[in-house]
Amino acid sequence: ILELLIQRDGEFQELMKLAVDQGKIHHEMQLLEKVVEKRDNDIQQLQKQLKEAEHILATAVYQAKEKLKSIEKARKG
């Protein structure tokens, strides 16, 4: 019976080590999820800024084309 207890204790120790290792992995995963979430928020913010810049640029290009049309019309007229 003593050998069985020693064997069970060894199995228990292995399971405890496995549980500790899994706990560490779980903690690491949580930290990585937070990093991913922050990066995702950064990307969303950059996408928003890019859309705003794209809109401003499109407006500027449109206004420049209109101005060129006006200049061309003035030259001809």
C-alpha cells in the first residue's frame, strides 16, 4: 500500500506541475490578448485617420480640378 501511495503522490505531483504550467500559459495568453486588443484599437484609430485624410485629399483634388477648369475657361474666354 505504501508503494501505491508513493505512486499516487508522484502522479499527483505531475498533475500539480501540469496545472501550474497551464496556469502560466493561461496568464501569458491573457497578456497576449491584451496586447492584441491594444494593437487592434491602434489599427482602428489609424484606419479612421486614414479615411479622414483620404476625404481631405479627395476634396483638395476636386477643388484643384475645378480651379484648373476655371483657369482654362478664363484663358479661352
